[in-house]
Amino acid sequence: MEWLLPQMLPWRRLTVAIDGVDGSGKSSLARFLAWQLEMPAIETDFLLREGVSTPKHEASSLKTLVEQRHHANRPVIVEGVLVLRQLSNIGVDPEILVRVEGAGRHGSHSWQQEFARYLAQHPRAVEPDYTLSWSEPE
């Protein structure tokens, strides 16, 4: 919060993307920030297409949700696996990128190759604006 809030003020059209592998804590962080900042968070897990071997998202709904917020000149949080790819598909380049890394969390084994391809296609995912690293208490 201390790092993020000053970058977001004054409220304006702004996209904060939260990236990381599945199970890393992206949704929890997005919900916390949405609560603390009193702004919406879009959880792209709801847009995952079923029956595909690699993560694929339904883009038109995401585009509508983000555009509604941008047209109101307001910020929005978008979180999800491969979030930069999702946003790129709808023509959005987030102003702020946060990566969540949970100790021992490497994502679904079946998606490992897709995550590697994603990092190669989106170098910004490797060097986000902020990285939140956490580990479970012992």
C-alpha cells in the first residue's frame, strides 16, 4: 500500500495488473487492494475457458469491464495468470505491474511450458514495477 497509493493519486484512468502463477496469491492481493483503495478488481479466473490445456480467457468481457472503468476516468485492478497477455489482447498496457511470488509456488505442472513461453513473450513480466514475495509461516 505504501508503495502503490502515491503512484495512483490523483485518481485517473489507470490499470494496475497483478501477475503470477496460479496459487501465488494474486486474487488475495487484488481483493485486499480493492478493499483498501475502494476500487474494483477484476479476477480473470472467471473468464477462463473450460476444456483447454493451457490458460485461455474470454477477452470481450474483460475488454468491456476495463473500458467501462477507463471511460469513467477511474483506475482498475486486473489480476490473473498471464495477465499481460490478456491485457495486450484487448489493447491495454498497464501503467503498474505487480508480480506475486509465493515461496514454493510454481504454478500448475500442466501449464509450466505456457508460463515459460509467456515470460519470453512479455519481458515486463520478468521485471515488474513491484514484486510481492511471501512465504507461509513455519
